[in-house]
Amino acid sequence: MNTNDEKATLREHYRQLRLENRENDSFDKVLEIPEISSSKIIASYFSYGGEPNTNEINKKLIALGMRVLLPRINGTELEWRFWDGDLAEVEKINGIYEPTGEIFTNLSHIDSVIVPALAIDHTGNRLGKGKGFYDRALASIDAFTIALIYSNEYSSIALPREPLDIKIKAALTPEKLYRFS
């Protein structure tokens, strides 16, 4: 089985596991992580479809005085746009909420990135949804990266990895923070 087939099988497995998760689990502990709490500009995302809820976290980050960026798909790339917490400044495109605010291009000023993931392994390998948007985006951002995952999405077994896959620096479950070197 090649890497793409392995990943496709794992994606289906983790999507099924996600159905067992309690969507009301809190990930507010992310606000206490030093790299997050000291950030001025944070790239995040607008969760959907059973993902850990980032929507309230994003609003709390804004309330703490941080600038929040959300991704917008532009062809095969993500562009980052400011979001001030106003739901009128997002639009639903293909089932995903995307921001309509001002484009942010100075990626070197991003302090932290909250990254979506279906699974994370014990070394920081991330299993995404398969389009490579985040791996391409993270390749040009030098920031603290963290994924919010449910406990059953943390893998002690290595996930398949391709040369363009970008490892993340931390993962947070409702119970525990994992850091990767």
C-alpha cells in the first residue's frame, strides 16, 4: 500500500472515530499555553463537522487583544485574513466558513498557528484532510504550531509521512498537552 492509500484509509478511520467524540469538550486550556498567551497575531481556523470547537476560542483570543487570522482558500493555497469576531465577516463556501476581511501577507509576523488535524502521532506528524493546504501554508510560516485533537486522535503509532508534510510543535487534547521536538 502506498502512502496516499495509507493516508486515505487512516482518514476514514479517524473520521469514524470523530463521530464518537463529545463536541462539548473544552479546549480552553490552549489559552494558557505560553506561546499562545504571549502571541500578538494568531492564525486559527473556523471549525466545522465535528472538529474541536475553535469558534469560541477565536473569540476569546480576540477579547484578550490578539489579532486573529482565519484561512481562505485561494486556488491551491491558503490566504490569511483578519477576523474581528463578527459572524457577518465570514461566508460559507463548500460547507466551510471563510473570512472576508483584509488579507494579511506578512507571514513572518504570525506568532502561533492553531492547525486542524484528524490525527497527530507521537512525533508531531499531522494527518490532515488530504488536500495539502496547511502543509503548503506552514512551509512559509515560522511560528509555534498546535493542533487541537480529541484523545482518540492521538496516535502512539507513527502516521505515514511524505516529504512535503510539515510536523507541528504541539497537540492539545481536552486532557493533555503534547510537545514535540
